[in-house]
Amino acid sequence: MKELDLSIIGKKSEEIIFKYSWKDVVLYALGIGTKIDELQFLYEGYSNGLKVIPSFACIAAARGLQLRRLGKIEFSHFVHGEQSIKLYKPFTPSGEIIIQGEISNIYDKGKAAVIHALVSGYNSNKEHIFDTEAVFFYIGAGGFGGDPGPKVEPINPPKGVNPDFSISYDTDETQAALYRLNGDFNPLHIDPEFAGRSGRFRGPILHGLCTYGIATRAIIYGACDGKVERLKEFKARFTREVYPGERLTIEGWKDNGRYIIQVRKDETVVLSNAYAIVE
């Protein structure tokens, strides 16, 4: 395993421009399972204007991830552990976003390095649109004597209390094949032979960010009355894999100004330690 270049921590990348059209917005919405009766996310001629699901931030942010600045790394040892978005302005249906990223922290967990990658987006007027933070576990790259990092607050639903909202969606067998057109072409999500070589999965799995987007969509309806501008923050941990075709249930509990979020397939939790802040 190659050593990580720790000198890049906190150093911002050069700005890049992410250009997108209404077709990109609609493709993303379809990729996370949006149905034809949700025209505000699918129709560029919608009467009140096409709306953009806030987790589209993850698509824009992918252009600004600075993982290759870590050195010569082995991406097969990377595990996407957590994802968060913070929203400051709703996305326009098309436009250009100025993207800038940085590796904000690298922690030493012994068997793995934990890498925090922050990406921010601004419009042409330098108005802040979003921040995203992705947390990756780089297996085998720990043990370099670094800071182990802060303890993570456990966020669990209250026991014995019914959720304030519960929404279930059936994913489609072609869900991963469609979602990958947003730019994540990892064969793990399409190629059965490749997925089988992992020794962990029985076949191609759904992108974690697809599950995250599906959860975001449910939060918009369950906690935001369908209004995208009300969602200000969503953070979640990827706990278990999801296979295309499985049914997901997204639940939320009000908790002191936020919602505790949990996503499960049957009784197996697939997104945990999650919360959303709604205005």
C-alpha cells in the first residue's frame, strides 16, 4: 500500500466549472427512481419551473473530489463510508457551478485511513450553493501515527416510537444501470462477473449515492412538503449494500430541530447514523 500524501490536507484545488442542463437534472431524478407523477422533477416545461432534487449536489461535487492528489492509491481498497450535503441555495434547472474541493482531514484508524473530502459549489456571482463531504475508508493505509479523529455521535431512532414519516420505494432491476449514466461507471454496479470477484456481493449492487438520493427524495416529501428549498442538510452512513430491485423504506423521527433518518430493506438497515435538517 502506498503512503498517503498528508501535505495536501486543507489545500484547496483549482476551481473548475460544472456545466449542466435540464436533461442532466431529469436523468438524475430518473436515476433515483422518480416517477411520472412527480413532474416537478421530470418536466422542463413544468408550470412552476423544473425543480432539482438537492442530492444532485453529489453529482456536481464528483467533479471536484481530490482523491488523486493523495498520491498513487488503490481505489479497490476505498470504501465510501459517509456522505453529507449542506444546501444554501436551490439549484437552478440548468447552469454553471464553480466547484472547488479539498481533502479536509485524514485520520488514522490503524487498519484504515479515514479520508474526509470536502467539495463546495458557487454560482457565477460567488453565491454559495452547497457543500458536500464524503468520508472514505482506505483499507490498509492506516498505521501512520496520525490523529485517530473525534468520536462520532451515535444517532439512533428512539426505541418503541413510531416514525413521523415512513415512505417506501421499490427500486428497479435496471436502477444501477440507469444511475451510472450520471457519471459513476464502476463495473461493480453493472458487471456480475466483476461483482462476484469481490467475494462480498452476490451480484451488482446499487450505488450508495443512489440509495442516498432515494432517501433525499423521501425526505423532500416526508419532511419538506415537497419543497426542495426546505432541506438544508442531510448526512448518512452507508451500512449495508442494496441490490437493484429491492424495496427501501425511509423513516424519519423529529428530534430537537432535526429529523433522525433511517433507511432499511426489510429489517436490515442500509443507511444509518443519519439526520436531516429542515427549515
